[in-house]
Amino acid sequence: MGVVGAVLGPEAEALVRLRVAAGRLRREVPADEHWAFAYSMLHRVSRSFALVIQQLGPDLRNAVCVFYLVLRALDTVEDDTSIPTEVKVPILQEFHHHIYNRDWHFSCGTKDYKILMDKFHYVLTAFLELGSGYQEAIEEITRRMGAGMAKFICKEVETVDDYDEYCHYVAGLVGIGLSRLFHAAGLEDLAPESLSNSMGLFLQKVNITRDYLEDINEIPKSRMFWPREIWSKYVDKLEDLKYEENSVKAVKCLNEMVTNGLIHTEDCLRYMSALKDIAVLRFCAIPQVMALATYALCYNNVNVFRGVVKMRRGLTARIINETNSMSDVYTAFYEFSSLLERKV
Ligand code: D9A
């Protein structure tokens, strides 16, 4: 432990180390304008994730950066409630063609996402510089995801099967696409789609569970991703879970959501244990460990219905610094599973 750690504790030390790493990266701006835009955009929209991407080798890192931004753009179209359905659906379905057209452009979204959409030609310029193996993987995933999102524009998440299907489109396909990028980079064997899918489902189900209140309070229209098959056992309307008089039912429902998500952890461990490249392992494992830690924090926690339940930044920093091998992953999974078990 360094001086900071000795004086202020391990979380403060981890935060300082991360701050230093982030500052170093921000000063290393790529020479080309489009790559500079891509990496600065990545930093703006996903603080900690941007740091982990940066540790991949240059080739794979560029492909993942572009993949991430293309997916974010697709998300921005899906999320923008001011776009009429008849305009939105064809954009989602055709998106995989648009990425080959440097002049394609569609303004929507707000804040950082509006900037991403307005300057999307930079992302497309970067995409067109990638190797064809990377381009084809990104194209195929964009095609399948756009079609899936279009399908769910007019369809609600009713059953647990719908829930898995929706999460497959928006997250499982990301896992499948990344596995193809790792393979195209010559770093990994091609993982089975079912295991790659589980990597995404686990992360996405944690987001959906944790973000209940934010999604239900969305203006102009609340967004509902919790499957009716689960919440209808406890309340008549999903929004009823946020009212104080339903606290007991709400927490029971929440616990069922967490239990449903935990199904995927075994596949996730199997996926990660097959990885050979240490940078790829870290890149995959850090979000997984954070997701399990978030589930442990949310379980039996009524605050999910009162505000945002967030991990301490220091704990996040420790996970980033201390996840360096498969053995670290097992240790972390064991630790957070034990915490969960105590709460059960
Ligand atoms: C990921 Cl290219 C995501 N999603 C994440 C981040 O991790 C996955 C979006 C685009 C890409 C990758 C991810 C990372 C490594 C391996 C993966 C993988 O599969 C093999 O995806 C499955 O959340 C978004 C989806 C879940 C929809 C896929 C991690 C991330 N973390 C946020 C923190 C947070 O709370 O959202 O983005 C961040 O660092 O800001």
C-alpha cells in the first residue's frame, strides 16, 4: 500500500491512482481529428469504461471505440421519444447501411448524445478506416440490433421470455459483437453465442433493475422494462412499486428481479475463464464485477424505489484497480455472492 493508502485507506488510494491514469490519457489526444473526436466522446459518455477500453491494444481499441459509439447512436435514435414511430422504425432497420455512408446524418437526442449525432461523420470516418473483419462484425450486430429495437418499439415486455429477448437485442448482441472483434483481432477463440449473450444480459438486467425509478419517472412517457410476468404478482401497475405504502411488496419484487438476473453469472464466469488475453479479460471482467456488486447493493434495498442507488466511487475505483486476473474475478465474485447470501 502506498502513502495515500496508508493515510486515507484503500478506496482513496484507488481513486487517486485512477485520477492519475485518467489525466494521463486525456493528454494523449490522437492526431487525426476523427479519432480525437471518437475518444473524447467516449470519455464524456462513459467515464470508467473509457479507461478500460484504453488498455486494449491500439487495433482492437479503435474497433471497440467505434462499435461503442455506433451502438450509442442507435440507442439515441431508439430513446428519442420526439421522433414519430414511422420515422424511427426505418432508421433503426437501415442503420447498418447508413454506417457505410460518410455523409449520412440524423439529428436527435440531447446534450452529449446530440453532439454525437451532429458530428457522426467523424465516427463514420473512423469506422471506414477499420479492418474489414471489424467492419463486418459491427455491421451485422447493428443490423440485428436495429431490427430487434424496431420490433420492441410497439411491443411491451410482458413475459420473462420477452425480457430476455429485449435484453438480447440491446445487450446480448453487444457481447456477441465484442467476441467477434476479439476473434478478428487474433486474440481469442470465437466464444459460443450463448455465453457472449449472457455477458450482455447480466449487465443489462442489472441496469434495468437499478434504474427502475429513473425509467418510470422518464418525461414525457415512463419507460418500462421490468417484465409484467414478475411485477404483476405484487402490484397492478408497475409505477405502484414506488409508493411508500407498497414498500414491502416492492422489495419482494426487486429481490425476484435480482434473482432472475443472477441466473447468468455461471455463463459469465465460463465465458471469462476461457479468455486468453489479459487486457481482454480485464476489459470484460470489470463491468461484470461492478454489476454483481450493484446487485448485492440493490438486493432487499428499498432505496431503489426512492432514488438512485450508486456504488461508492471508491469501491468502483478499487474494482478497476484490483481486477487483473481470473483469480481476482473469482475472489470478487465470491465476495459479492457472500454479501448477497448474507442479505438473503
Ligand atoms: C459494453 Cl462495446 C456496453 N455496455 C456496458 C459496458 O460494458 C459492456 C456497451 C458497449 C460495449 C460494451 C461490455 C464490456 C466488456 C465485454 C462485454 C460487454 O461483453 C463481452 O458487453 C456485454 O454496460 C452496455 C450494455 C450492457 C447495454 C451492453 C460497461 C459500461 N459501464 C458504465 C457504467 C454503468 O453503470 O453504466 O458501460 C460506464 O463505465 O460508464
